[in-house]
Amino acid sequence: MSLFEPTRSPETEEILGSDAADFVAGVYEKLASVYDLTFGPALHPGRVDAIQRMRIKPGERVLEVGIGTGINAPLYPSDCLVTGIDLSSSMLEKARDRVFRKGVRNVRLLQMDAANLKFADDTFDVVYAPYVISVVPDPVGVAREMRRVCRFGGRIIILNHFRSKNTLMAWIERIISPFTVHIGFKSDLDLPAFLAQAELEPVSIEKVNVPRIWSLVICTKD
Ligand SMILES: C[S@@+](CC[C@H](N)C(=O)[O-])C[C@H]1O[C@@H](n2cnc3c(N)ncnc32)[C@H](O)[C@@H]1O
């Protein structure tokens, strides 16, 4: 048995639907212990910008898709109700730890596949996916699920890396893509095609983080 071989609960086995989802879950079972160190500070300005731009009102219901180690949990206003879902039990364990340590009381955590959300249509006011769309096997399927569970007039917010408009950068992203998929990350996802297929109309798209290769995409469900 390898040092990092994940031990899976029966709940995890039931949630994992495909080999691809199984692979992604495996990657994050291994990454859980080092995630905050490696992907914490560098990607944090984008997380802060995203939550500010959500303009969450008291009592609003927020769904965070792929909440990971719960790095965003303390950033939400305390008077909204947050549901965080993730595929990986190890990432969720870290999130539970963090929520407990920080005394966060308005965030509930559930193990779930973003491609098959167990919520009724129109359940949430805000549906947010930070740094998730490039790691799921079916980005369009996940975005459609996000749209389904968002109420009419609600906000769907995606923070993610998409293929650059710069020709050289786009070429590099395409070249490295066959390699990055091995760590569960698609580096050359095309934003306009993704939005069109997911039937999402952006209200705003802005670049965040340094370097500014990450996009904060805000859509409303009409
Ligand atoms: C790059 S991390 C982002 C974590 C966090 N949102 C952040 O801001 O750092 C991607 C997360 O998405 C989760 N994930 C990947 N595929 C998923 C799926 N199909 N359903 C739910 N979560 C998934 C991973 O387990 C991981 O925790």
C-alpha cells in the first residue's frame, strides 16, 4: 500500500460516480494535508474579491461547490447560511476542523458530487465555485447543476483559470494541458465556449490574483 493510499468510507464509495470523479477525489485525498500551504495565500486575494462582489444580504442561502479545506468559510458574513459541498472526505475533514477552530457557525458541510447535487431546483440565492471548474471531469455539467439549484434572479459565481486571450500563453496552456490533467487540472478551458454550453450569461468578468490569470465570472439566473 502506498503512503498516500486513501481509505474510503462507504459514503465516499457511494458518491463517486465515475472513474474520472474517482481520480479527482484521489488527487484531493492526497493533497488535503498540504493544500492550504500550496494553494492558500497565492489564491486568496481572488477569494476575498469574490465574496465581496457577491454582496450577500442577511439571511441569504449560499452554496459553495468544492469547499475543500473550508478556506473561504470564515470569509462569509455571519448572518447568511452557507452550505459547502465537496467530493473529498479528507478535504472536508480539514474544513470541519477549520470551522470548529474559527467558531464559524453558519456553514454546514456535506460530502457530495458537484455533478449530481442533491438539492431541489432554485434552492440557493448564491451558488459559488472557487477554483473548482477546471478540476471536475465535466465542467459544463457542474455549471448546469449550479444553475439548476440557483433561484431565479440569484447569482452564479465562478472563480477559475481559463485559456488566455494572449496567443503565446494560450499555446503554452494547450501544450501543458495533457500533463496538468494528471494532477486533475485542465489548463486550457475556453471561457466563452464554457459559458455558452452551460447557458450562463456573464454580468461581469474580471481578472484577479497576481499574476492576473484567474477570472472572477459573475452571472445571474434569468
Ligand atoms: C482546487 S480545490 C478548491 C478548494 C477551495 N474552493 C478553495 O478556494 O481553495 C478543488 C476542490 O474541488 C473538489 N472537487 C473536485 N471535484 C469535485 C466534484 N465533482 N464534486 C465536489 N467537489 C469536487 C476537490 O475535492 C477540492 O476540494
